[in-house]
Amino acid sequence: MAGEVARLLPGADVETYNYPNGEADPSFEGVDGVVVGGSGAGVYDEPDQPWITRQKAYVERALDEGVPLLGICFGHQLVNEVLGGTVVDSGESRGRLVEASLADVPLFEDVEPLVPVLHSDVVTEPGEGMDVVGTADYNEYFATQHRERPVWTVQYHPEFTPEIRPEYDDYWTETEHSFADSTATRTLENFARFCRRPATASD
């Protein structure tokens, strides 16, 4: 879905990196922000997926250097685990639009509480310094933000759009909800604003 991030941020110079393919760690030079996206792997698969160790180290560097960071789905889980949180397989695969409760924070400005999800893993304990800013009926740690650093994470996929939904027919369940009622993509636009100026989670 990385291509959708670039398409949804036409004014940004977006570069993508694929850790499972063994690509080298991207540099932070000239980087205004980092998005850690989804994966078919779980963060607990690290013993069998050594690239996860490398990506965790990259996230740690981003945290240390204060680079604005947005974690999406697997990225949400990875960032929280790097900060000492816990992630487990919920035992239920979800691919649908869900209703969420989103806090009144800048990341969710103009984001309706109807968002697309595609996952089974969930955060069951947030990382150190992470405040909960979003919940769903099946998970109380649906979105988090760091109370001091410019770091935000969401379990949903703001880059999941009707244009790419057919690619996920095997995983998607239609409900009474419609993409026409979802503005989840605004999450990316809001994050991009933090990347263009110094920011903290409390802005």
C-alpha cells in the first residue's frame, strides 16, 4: 500500500523501502518524516524474520533523532513494541470498515470515526510514553501518540482506499458501511503537516 501513501500526498517527495526484500536502511538525511506501514508478518515473528530486527533498530534511531513518525497497522504494533509494549494475535482476522472512537487531537482533524482495518494482531499494552488516542470495540489501544515526541500510531490503514480494495477481496468483508463515509486518508495529510514544521504530540 506504500504506493497509495505517495498518491495521497502529491505535494510530498515520497520514497519507499521494503525491509522484507533486504533493502538497505534509508538515511534520515533530508527526511521530514517517516511512515512505517503494514506487513503480513507479526512483530513476534522476529526469530524467523530477521528484517524485523533491522526495522526495529531503524525506528529506535528515528525516535532518538526526533524524526516525526507515523506507524500504521504493523507499524503501530512495531513502534509500541520498540517502546516496551505488547502485541499478540487476537485470533480473529479483520478486513472491513470499523467504527472507532478518536480523540480530539490534531492527527485526527476532519477524520470521521469510520476507518478501514486489515489485521489480526493487536496492541495489548502500549509502549512507554504512549497515550491512547483511539479505541475500537475490540481493542482499547487502537491508536496512540507519544506524550513528548512527534510519534503517532494507528491500527487502521489511512492509505487503504476504494481504488485498491479489489486487490484484497480474499481478506475483505463488506458491511453496511461505505468508503464514501470515511475520511481516514486525512490522517496522512495531517501527519504531513507535522513533518513540515517542528512538532510534538501535544501540538
